[in-house]
Amino acid sequence: MIKLANLNRREALKLAAASSGLAALSSTYATRAWASSALTLADIGVGDTGDWSRFTEATGHSVNVVSMGNAPAAVVNQLLAGGGRTSFNIVNIVGGMQEPLVENALIRELDTARMPNWKTNDYISDYLSEGTPGFDFVGLDGRFYGVPTVLQGDSFAYLPEETGELDSYGALFDPKFRGFVSLEDNYTTAGQKTALFLNASGQAQIVDPADMTPEEMRTVVDFLIEQKRAGQFRVIWSSFEQAVNLLTSREVHVIDCWEPMVFAARDQGTEAVYARPREGYLLWAMAAYIVNNPDMSEEDLEASYQLLDFMLGGWYGAKITLMRGYLTNPLAAQYAAENPDQFSAEEAARVREISEGVQAKFEKGGTWQNRWPTHVDAYEEEWQRFKSA
């Protein structure tokens, strides 16, 4: 049954690690006499570079990427009953899923000493250390289970030609945009952003938007139902492609979404902007978990650690930052700047700009996304009530 329930030293370390780049990766693993492994990485779509040849060349291991959903209950079900436990080596999803995954013995505790890039990653100590809200995205009971592959602060997107400049989640509920607004079908995103807005605007008193009581969640959903019945929302989106299409078709002018969707819309010629809301951001991190496959060999386990370490490395970090607009790891900007054969000067500058921009989001603050709230059953029931209204 599924239960629902310094600085100088660090800079020197980062510089040394970034300078060595993939040569260090190859050198480190060349001394190990493991056979080549064929690894399966289940990813929600934003952690796939589309090219894993650098890892393969350095280690001899191949990577097969498969798509995986991100809804909390669906993640657990796919691993528990959908064959994922025996099919996947690593799952790279939005973190915060440790409690149900550990309770159902679906993931392994990390041995961080097996990943050389872990000790140079000061984002972990700065944002995800034990005792901080961010730790809940990668750890449980003082133990690490997830490797942070990206960090981000989410808000919403808009088309400035249609709306002018926007800086508040209130735009999602502004009657002048009625019928041209869309929310994500996800209570851990749309629900929390709504709670953040209601709190900031004085329309509700919510002690912790990241972990609401059943009554507080009911207040949020009552508000959303009222908005829905008034025709505020054109559609509740549920896929990356759908959200991008809503922007590029100009079917919506304001949309609760992820920043990579803005990147994708811009690539298609649509001028879209990702907002900097005065209420703050929905902060989160992706976590790559080693699946607890009882039949996993020591060779495949070692290869899995090598892949995780690669994902904490400079090339992967710079690539994902460019593609998705995420903060990845401290090696990314330095690696891009020191490898002009792989990243142009313009791209290197963009990696640094994006990285600094996301760090500013964490300084601004807001609320950390909660993937497995205390009253998750109530969240599920209330969100279904919203969808059915």
C-alpha cells in the first residue's frame, strides 16, 4: 500500500574542477575495471541534454533516456507497480518525494563520497543543507537520497504586447484578462502560488503556503472555483507542449507555467516574459534518485554514480542552463567560459547571466514547493473538487 502521508577555498575547488572538465571524469573512471553498462534514465523532459556521448566517451557506459511523469502519486505508482523499479537505474524528477519513495523502499540512500563533484557543489550547502526548506527536496531524516540536478524559482509567463508589464500573481486572477488565463493542473504549483497571492493580498490567512491545513487548502480551492465559474481560466494545462502552444497561439496572455516554456515560445518567435512577482517565487529543485532495483549489479550501481557525478559536472550544467534557464551547479559558468570550443563567448555569458538570475530568485524568496504535504489526501480531494467544478 502506498503511504500518503570558506568561500575562497570553495572558489578554488570550483575553479580546479571546472578547469579539469571531462578530462578529470575520464581519468577518474579509467582506472576502474568495471564492464560497460547500459543505463536507463527516466526524466520528466527538462533534464535531458539530447546528447550523452560525452559521458559515454568518458566512461564507456551508454544512456537511454525515457519519459516519466512528474505527478507525485504517479511517480510512486510507476516505480511500485509500473515496472520502473526493475526498468530504471535513475529517475530525475522534481524532488521532495523522499518520504513515499523511502517508505516503499523504491530508492537508495546516496553515498556522496562516490561523486567527486558533490564536495565542490556549494549550492548544496547554500540552498539544500539539513535544516533548510531546500533539504526536503533531496533528503530525509538527515540522509541524502537525491542529487540536485537543477534549481529554480517559478512564477508565471505573460505576453507583454497584450498585457503590459506584470509583477504579481494577481494577474492570474485579474478580470481584465478573463478568458485568457491558464493554470497548471497541479496543486503543488498553481495551488501554492494562489496561496502565496491570497496571503500577500490579505484575502486569506495561510500560516504556511508550503504546507497548508485542510481548511486552508479548502479556502484556496474555493477561491479558484469562484474564479473558474466566472470564466477566468481558458484551460487547465497538463503538458509542456500544451502550455507552449497556448503561448505561441496567443490563446492565453497570462499563464502559470515553467520558465523553459518561455524559452521554447521565444524559439518559435513569440515574445513572452517570465514574471518577477513581488510576492516571491515558488522555489524547488530537481532530484535524481538511484532506483532500488534488487537485481542491480555493483557494476551498474557504480555506473549510476558516475552518471550522477556527470550531471553534477560543468558540461552538463552549462548545457541544461542554456537549454532550460535553470541554475544547475557551480561548475557550469566556469566550464562554459573555459571551453570556447564547446560554448561560444555569447553562450558562456548567457550561462553566467541565467545562473546569477536564478540565484537572485532564491535571495528574493517566496515559498518552497511541497511535493508531499502533510495533508496530501486533502490536497488531492480539494484539487479534484476544483477540476470538477
